[in-house]
Amino acid sequence: MTLKLKNLFKMGAATLMMTSIFPLLAISPLLAQDSNVEGRVTKLEKEMGAVQRKVFPNADSRFFEADIQPEQQQVKKDTSNSAVGDLLVRIDSLETQLATLTGQIERQGNEQRQLDARLDAVEKMLKDAKAAENTLAATPVNNITAAAPSNTNKTPSANTRASDTRRAAVSAIIKPDTGDKFDDDYSYGFRLWEAKFYPEAQSQLETTVKNHPKHPRLSYARNLLGRAMLDDNKPKTSLKIFYDNYKEDPRGARAPDSLLYLGIALTQTEQAKEACEAFAQVETAYPTEASGRLASLLKSSKTKAKCK
């Protein structure tokens, strides 16, 4: 083979090699870019799921889809089965989920602000009433003399006998002693409430709340304290207890109960409109409880408040 033919052969081989390599070099950045987009979309999907669970901690599959499922979305694009088409479907799904989530957050935030404003007004009314009561109590009473008892040897009055009977009945309720201080205190308050000794139950539960401010089951004690006040015909006093239990620990085990009983207390204080807002918030923030264990009470309470 001549030198000229050898040179031509080498040039042809080099050309063939370059034409084979150049397409690969051109495709490599595209493949890397596609992989990068894939990772970013997957990350966004995970973050969206985390946000959903954070904003709607009590939601379940009957009311809110907790995880994004892009394969169920219908997209008007001819994407076939390509990787790019799959990414487009998932991006559209993310946009839909984001729009839905944003709407839910805005609506829930607006309802929360309205309820807060109503409850602030109620709290101010209670403070004003308390101030007026204190002023009246401090006003001197003139020209009133106390009559001395005419006979100190009389038999005990009916009120005294009733008080003695009540003290004996309260003393008969045994306080548990399991070694768990919170559980013993709370259980004793529960037993007093269950026996309808509401003032004694309030005193015990107030002590429980004061002595265990960080306990994981504090939500139970505060809610029962509000119920003891409500059952003792003190709906105005119970308002703040229920509201604080819901507001300070919205994920507490008895937060949905307190929000519901807040509505009941508002109904009893002739604030039906605010009560209906509280009931609506129960359905929005706690859909599982609203359709489950609290469903019957919620329905009857809405009927009593004449909610639409």
C-alpha cells in the first residue's frame, strides 16, 4: 500500500471516529439535564406531600389526598411514553396540587382569622363584665346590720346538713395512687366530674393543669376543665378554657373536642353566629373527628344553633 493510500485510510478512520463521538457528546448534556429535572421534580413531589401532611395533619384519604399520584391526572398533551412526557405530567400534577393546597390554606386562614376576631370580642366582654363585678363588690354597703343568732344551741340547719352530706360523698371518691402523678390527678378530677361534683372537679383539674403545664396529655385535662365549668352552668367562664386548649395545642388529642364545646358554650351565651363558625372550623380542621366520634354531637349542636 502506498504512502498516499495509507494517509487516506487514516483520515477516513479518524473521520468515522469523530462522527460517532460527536453525537454522543451532544446528547450527554441533554441526558444529564433530563436527570437533573427528574431529581428536581421528585424532590418537589416529596416536599408537596410533606406540606400537605403539615397543614392538614388530621386529614385522611376520604377527604384529602395526602400524596401526589401523577399517574391518575389527565393531561391534554401528546406525551406518549417518553421521559419528557412523564415529567410534563408530573409537573402539571404538581401545579394542580399546589393550586388546591393554596386555596385550602387561604380559606382555612380566613376562617381562623374570623373566629379569632369573634373570640377576642367575647374575651373582652368577659373582662368588662368581670371588672364591673369587682367594682360592685368593692362598693361599701351602708345601713346594713347583721342580726346575731338568737339561739346558738339550735340543731344544724338544712344547709349545714346538706354540706356535711356532700363532703362525705366527695370524701368517698378515692383518688388513685399509681405513682403517675399526672394520671392520678387527672383521673381524680375525672371521677369528681363523673359524679357531678363540678366545683370540686374544677378545683382538682385547675391544679392538674397548673402542676403539669408540659405534659403530653394536658389537652385532656384542659378540655375536661372546660366541660366541668360548662356543666356547672358557667358557659362564659368555659369559653376561654376551650379556646386556649384549641388555640395553644391544635394537634392535641382533645383540641377538636374543645373547639366543638367552644361552639356549644357560644350557643349558650346567645352567640349563635360565632358558634356556627366554630362548628364549621371543626369540619374544616378535623374532618376525621367531625365525621367520626364527634359526628352526632356536632350535628345536634349545629341544629340547636340553627346553623345553615
